[in-house]
Amino acid sequence: MRVITISGNIIFLAWTIYNGTQGDFDSTLIQAFPYDGLMVLLAMNCVLLIERKARTVYLY
């Protein structure tokens, strides 16, 4: 599930950047702020998921 979440976040980030480049990043501050905030949250989500996987210790 973690790999699917990280992959989905990366695809969404790439899609958002692609749409921004196609539109020449023309937007008002009110439109740009939520998108930038969402991209930062998704990037942080990926980082936290990757760090959590690295720190996970399985006890049997």
C-alpha cells in the first residue's frame, strides 16, 4: 500500500507540474497557493512514508 501511495503522489505531482508548464504558470495568487500547498503536503507525505519504511523494525 505504501508503494501505491508514493507512486500516486509522484504521478499527481508530475501531472500538476505538466499542467502548469502547459499553461505557462499563469494564475493568480489565490489560485496558485492551494496547488503549491497541496504539492508540498504530497511531497512531505512521500518523505515521511519513505523514512517510516527505513525506520521500521520487525520483531518476530
